[in-house]
Amino acid sequence: MGLCEVNYMMLLRLLADKEQVGQRREFYISDFLSYRIDVDEVTKYTSLITMSQDADIGGTKLSKFLRPKMVIRLYHDARMAEVIKNQDIGRIHPRYDYPNNKMHLPDEKQQINQFLKEWLQLSLQLGQTKVDLTSHS
């Protein structure tokens, strides 16, 4: 099974059937680190989500550089998930010549999707969510 297929399966587990525009899932990894998944777009065959890391150490938010953010397209018919935007990289090419002006690695896209896999694994292994136990009667 390929990397994009594995990422798709893990994302479905984390979304837990809450795939509606505007929905948010948050996973607390530690006292100061959390991952957030926001559903931005849902169509018949694809969904667009944003996954970001939030870190708060001693009441101080870390700089944007230390809070990664990815936009991910889920292809439901192909059962694949692919990072289409990462930080300031708007369009990620499959391969880059090296060296290049922005110093992207030749396999930048592969490495970004691998990084997403590691985020998803960490969220599944250590992530905790807030649960509202109050009755809404």
C-alpha cells in the first residue's frame, strides 16, 4: 500500500465520520502541543482539509515557522490523501531539479507526505480529544 493510501486511511480514522464543512477535530498530544484538522470543502469525490500544529509553551505561542500547517486533498474514489500545500509552498511539484531557487529537495513532495504520515500516526497513538459529558436536554 502506498503512502497516500495509508494517509487516507489514517485521516478517515481521525475524522471519525465528521466530514462536514466547518467541522474541527483537535488532538492533544501533550500539555503544550495539539494538532487540529479543519474540514474546508466536501464534494462528491474529494474533500479538502487543513491540518495544523499548535504549540503553547508557558502561555506563549510559538512562531508561525514552528507551527506547521498543511492543506490536504482527500480523493474518495481513489482512496488517497495528498498534501497540496505546505506552509508557504503553494503548489508542490512531484519532483524538483536540484539545486533550485527555493532549495526544495528533489523529492520534496514525498517527504511532505511522509511528514503527514508521522503527524497522523502521532495523533492516533497519543492524541486525546475533549469530550463534552454534559447533557443537552
